Amino acid sequence: MERLGSKDEIRRAVAEARREDKRIALVPTMGALHDGHLSLVRAACDRADYVVVSVFVNPMQFGPGEDFAAYPRDLDRDMDLLGAEGADLVFTPTAEVMYASDAQVSVDPGPLGAVLEGETRPTHFRGVCTVVAKLLAVVGPHLAFFGEKDYQQLKIVSRMVRDLDMPTKIVGCPIVRECDGLAMSSRNAYLSPDERAAATVLYRALRSAETLALGGERDHAMLAEVMAATVAEEPLAALDYAVVVDPTTLVPLESGGAREARALIAARVGTTRLIDNLALGVG
């Protein structure tokens, strides 16, 4: 497994793989890898011949007062994990490599980037779209793998690739959870033991909505209220939002004939902001 830090080096390595008619996959990450990230690498190894993993804490997707400086970083550990999973190449650029000092152009995420996470973090998805577009341009993969844990991000990146005619297929992969249901996240490392126990309330809230939906409940606004009430019972958690949305447009659903929906939730546990989601069917 190689580790490279420049765009030209990455392009040369990928060009060699392409000359050998290899199917190329990209797994973009910000490092601090856990089994959720590694599940994306495994999926990429299953579906491609040459797997590139980027490890880059992207400053552009952090807003003022967010945790860019404190975001967990452990590149040596990440490299060991990626080597064990069979990745072929790790791209570890610096911010100076990724962004020209006089860069002026960014990628607008469109209306999907202005709701939910976009309301709380108004510049976040512009940063995500810009760095993903740049990674796709540098690597030129056939496939790129993203986790469903960041469901809104997955939908926005998929839309960007479609609308801008980028020749990469975006592959969404299931959420990986701890044994008690907590979605794996690098930010879980911020939680104290008491906060870690309290954080499971997000999954409990989602499961409460799922149980009602499978029982035939069609009032999606009521399902959102049930999620909010569940979080309210946990004193260490403060709800940001709990909604049930159309899984493609992310428009909130109230009631009616929708056969598919996605429950999305965000809350602070202590000072740590966590997100989660769950597909809802109708029983």
C-alpha cells in the first residue's frame, strides 16, 4: 500500500492502474477511522480492483467555532487499518495541496444543502461538495463510496455528480452501529462515559418511529413528535431536529400515502453534536 500526498503523484498512480484496465474506487474520509469507514473500504475492495482512500480533514466544511482544530487525527493508526483492509493507495494531502492560496471557486450544494444540517451549518455542504468534486477530479474513480450515516451528505453528493455530469457512480453503504445501536462516528470519541450511554437515545428515538411505522402509522408528523419526545426524556441530550422526510428530496412528510420515508435526527449530547437516521417502511 502506497501513501502519497500530491495530486500529480496520485494522478500518475491512478493512470498506471487505469492502463492495466483496473476498476478504480475512491473512499473519501477525514481519518480517525472506525469500522464504519472500514466497511466502505471493504465494499470498495469487493467492487473494484484498485482502491484509493483519502484522509483529509477538510477545513472548508467546518464553520466558525466548530471542532476543526480538535477533530481527532491518528494517521499512523489509520494507515495500519487501511493496510489490513487491502487498500491500494492512501492520499494524504495538506490543505495547501488541496486549495490554492488564491482559490475563488466553490461548488454550491443547491437547495438540499440549505435544510436540516444546512440550517445549523450553513457553509458545511459547500465545503463538502467542493472537496468531493476536487477529489473526484484528481482520482477519476469509477466508483466512490459514502456511508448512509451522513444521509444528507450522500444525497447531496449524488445530486452533484448527476447534475454536473461527473462520470463516477456514487455508492451508498449501510450505517455501522455499536452493539447498543449508537451509529459509529469519529466524534463519539468526545463523549464521556455518561454521555456515551446517553447518546443511544438517538437510536432509541429512531426505533420508536420505526416501530410505529411498521405498525401502520401514516402520520409522519406524529412520528417526528415521538422521536422528539424520546430525546426529551434524556437529560444529557438536547434535540436539534427530528423529522421524517422523503428519502430523495428530504422534504418533510406529514401524512398520506408515502410508502418510503427516512427518519433523520440530530442532537447534542453534552457538547458533542451527533446525527443519525433510519429508513422507515409502512406496515
